[in-house]
Amino acid sequence: MHNTYCIVGNPNVGKTTLFNALTGSYEYVGNWSGVTVEKKVGMLKDKQGELVDLPGIYDLLPISKDESVVTDYLLHDDFSKVINIVDAVQLKRNLLLTTQLMEFGSPILLCLNMGDVASKRGIEINRNLLMRRLKMPILPIVARSGQGVDSILELLKDDDLSTAQPLKIPYDHTVDSALSKLQHYFKEQLDLPSKRHRFIAVQYLLGNPAIEQFIGAHNHPELRTIRENLAEQLDVSIVDSMRRSRTEYIDELLEDVITYPNKKKQYLTDRVDKILTNKIVGIPIFLVIMWLIFQATFSWIGTPLSDKLDEFIGGPFTDGVNQGMDAIGLFPFLKDLITDGIIAGVGAVIVFVPQIMILFFFISLLEDSGYMARIALIMDKIMEGLGLNGKSFIPMIIGFGCNVPGVMATRSIEQEKERLTTILITPFMSCSARLPVYALFAGVFFKENQALVVLSLYVIGIVVALVVSFVMTKTILKKENSVFVIELPPYRMPSAKTLWRSTWEKAKGFVKKAGTFIFGGSVVIWMLNYAGPTGFGVNVDHSFLQIIGACIAPLLVPLGFGTWQAGATLIPGFLAKEVVVSAMAIIYATDSHGLTRMISTHFTPASAYAFMLFILLYIPCLSTVAAIRKETVSWKWTIIATLYPVVIAYVLTFIVYQGSQLFG
């Protein structure tokens, strides 16, 4: 029977990186707090058991939805040992969580990560002395390089690992008296594991809602009386009193354990941050970096590679498939479905995979280097004036890759109204699914300025999201002011292996979608294009798809693209934004070269930009809608999140297109 182990630690200490190293599997790794928003499970490389990666937390007392996952897991799930990973540079702060895990009483393996960074900063840690005081094994590791992974796997097999009794921190005597009363009550009145009595009592006094629910505190008013009496006896809050005792205990633990350099040295991170997080030049630098990324994606590297792939799919690949179908005498109906439906539809999206991979590579580079956390920091002042804070910008950044994990990342936001606002605006972020549309239209109409045009769409998405958040937080989602705290990791040279795995996994997800959503969408679109009221094999102008598109087209005339073809492509875009390009290839019954020619005759530069803008804003995809429903647990907010972007998209696109006609 397999054992189960879990990784627990503060945000940004390398938990998920260690998870990947121990399991050999890939999980999304970002260099900011809150990216791990739910537990992930993988099998250890030596097959001795399963490993669970829990969200990063500073304290077992949850203040946001993602943090409550950890307490719930400890209370309700079966596991053998805890791998507690701590940052050697921030050891004192990380031990606040470690001591709470020790109070829980499960076997713990402490992994001291980023020792290389600590050494460069002149910080020395007496690991042997700390091991003797904590009475647990402490392993020095470097999660990014995999150093120490084999030692972890060996120690997990040790049945004697950290078999000491749960830690008893000496709290204030009045607190200890209340703890004794609670433990006595648990023993007499509640069926709880005796080993956990003190831990549960500590967390109950702290007001941990997960503990209150676990013991059914509302059914035991005596417990509340004990806590209220304690609060009256203390000169500070219960939380402050217990935290002070915990901090004093940690200070004693670390006495003679950590040696800091005599002089504070200005490290590279500090010097670079003075520039990159500067309130005046920080955002312009970010925009320049994004422009360079788009320039590489669309002009310098991505487009030539996409052209080569396009030539292969439209030439040798299609010819080979046609020859094979002729050789086996396939029915004409099926031949048309495969060539004009599947190859044309899916192929029209697949040709953009090189550009998608290049964009993913650069985004992974920014994440792994530590720069993305700085973007959230410099955006904090702007977002604070608009009703949110920098923490809300983290899901928005994640949304650049895909809106679904962006919506899920809002679990790290403490305030419920702020979290809901962030959920409602995250779909405005320009995800990778929209990139094929941008690449197609920008490549035809804005060949010399593709990077600038695409960058403008990303910026518009951010601006619209911020304006909407301002309106919401001043009207229907008014909230109290919140405090933004984010840990800025040191700048690091990204690992080539990590960059490749990150890029490959994201690109694999895009291709997987091409084989599911886009494949299915292409077949349905081709069928609607192939059939009409009079039967099968009809002229495209008499197809069901034309009838559907013609119903929508009059509404789109003021936006600059009032053709039935454009209207028909918007509907399957709800399934997945990439299907817009697939639908166009099928409707115009051509390969991507022919598609660019057809687009150039049906659109103008102004209407092409208006179309891209509408695609950016008009409706979240089906997967994002499902994520919104799951996170809000409300059909009302899900319907609002689905419909109100259509109104915003229509109004803004109308203004942009009609304005271009007036001033163009």
C-alpha cells in the first residue's frame, strides 16, 4: 500500500519546484505568491507513495480560500509525513509555520532550500545545532537544480522520522490555562484524537474557522466562553499574545544558529529593483519588454517558423492525405470532411503553434527570473486607486496564458468582494487562445507593426479590466480597504530545463485543445457549412451556417465587419477562441494562404482591428465560464460574467471603428 506525503511551506519557497523534482512530473511554477491555488498530486519517482503539493501559506490560520485548503487537508486527509520546505534566507519567518506544523504532531522532514542564495548574501546557518534543537532531520536542498532530492526520497522511507510528541510552546500563563480547559473539555465532551487536543485548542483560540467547523464549535457554547474570558484577561488580542510567544520561542531556537554579515551589502536584486520597480519608469520598462516579446513572436522568429509549418500542412501533408484517401477509395463526403473540415479547421490553428511556443517561452522566462512579481508591485498603486490592489494583478498576469488558471488564482485574495471583482475582470486578459486571431489579422493588415498592434490589444484588455473594477468597487461591489503584501523573490538565472518544460507543457495544452475543442468545433462548423435547408453539399451561401451568420450580421455592421461570415465565426468562439480561425478557414474553404487573401478582401485595416478588439473582449470561453461558476458558486454572477463583456465589447468596438471612420 502506497504512503501519502505532503509538501507545506510559505509562498515562493520552491514547493512546486520540489514537487516536480520529486515526482518527475510538471506542475505550473510561477515566481509569485498565490500561484498554487489547490492541491496537486503526483507519484514519487521511486514509486514509494503519492506526493501532495499544498498551497503556499504563512500561517495555518486561513485568511483566503487557498489557505484554508492546508488546514482542511491536515484535519481530514490521511498522510504519512510532512515535507516542510523553508527558505534559508528567510528562516525566522518561515519557522512560524514550521512550529505550527510541529504542534500538529505529524512526522516532519524539514528541507532547507535556497542555501546557495543565503551563502551569496553572507548568511551562515548552523544546521546541526538547529537539528538538535528541533529534534528533526533538516536537509539542505536546491529545489531548482534537484540537489538533495535523492536524500529526501531516502529519508521518507525512515519510519523513525520525527517521532517526537507534538510541540508545546510555552505561551502566556493565562493562555496556557485556557488551553488546559479546552483540552479537558475535548477529552470529556468530544471524540477527538488525543494527540491533536493541544493543536486544536491552539487553533481554536486563534479563531481558525476550519477548526471551529471541524469540532462543531457552534454546538458547544462553553468553548466560546473560555475564549471570551481569555480575551478579557489579556492586555492584547489572543492572536498577538500567542504570536509573541511563538516568536520568542523561535528567537531562542535560532540563537547562535544564524550568522548574518556585519555589513549590509547592496545586492544585485536591490540595485535592479531600484530601476524596474521605479514608480516613474517601471511601467514603461514593462511595456518595452512586452513589445520586444511580441516583436520576437510575430516578426523576428515566430512568423518565419509558422510560415514553414503552414507550407508543410498546406502542401506535403494535405497532398499525402489526399493520395491516401484516393488509394482506399474513400467516400467523397468523408474526403471533404477531412480536407475542408478537419485539416482546414485544425490546421489553420496548428500553424500558429511556433508563435504560441515563443510567447510561452518568454512569459516563462519572466516568471522564472522573478520579474513577474515586480509587475504586481508596480501595478499596486494604480490598482489601489481603482478599487483593488496588486494581488489582484497576479491572476490577471496568469490570464495572459489562460483565463481559467487566472480565475482559479483569485483564491489567494483575502477579501471576498475583491476576489469576486477580480474574477469578473480576469477574462479581459488576452489569453493565448486569442493569439491565432491576432497573428492572422495583424499579419495581413499590419505586417510592419504586428508587435505594436498586438501589444495595444493586451494593454486595452488591462485598461478595460481596471476601469470595470473601478466601477464595480464603487457601486455593486463596494468593499473595505485592503493591504497588499507580496514577497519579491531574488532575481535568478532561469534554468534551461525549467524553461523548456514550462514552454512544452503550455504548448502541449494548446495542441491538446486543438485535438479536442477545435477538432469538434471544426467538424460541427463544416457540417453546418456543408448542409442547408435543401440538403447536403449545398453552396455555402445557402447553408445553415450562412443563415445563422446572416441573423447576426446586421448587428455587426456598425462595428465594421457586418458580413455573415464574420457573424458565423463569433458563435463557435464561445467554445474556444481558436475556433474563430478554424471557422474562417472552413467558411472560405481554403488553406491559410488562401485565407489571408480572402480576409484582405472582406476586411479593411480599421475593420480588422475592430474585429480583433471584439474578439478580445466579447465573451469568456466555455472553460472560463465553467471556472467562474466553480469559483463563485453562483449562477447569477456566472451569467453576469458571461454577458456583460458582450456589451462592453460592442460599445468599445463601435467607438473605435466609428472613430477611425471619422478621423481616418
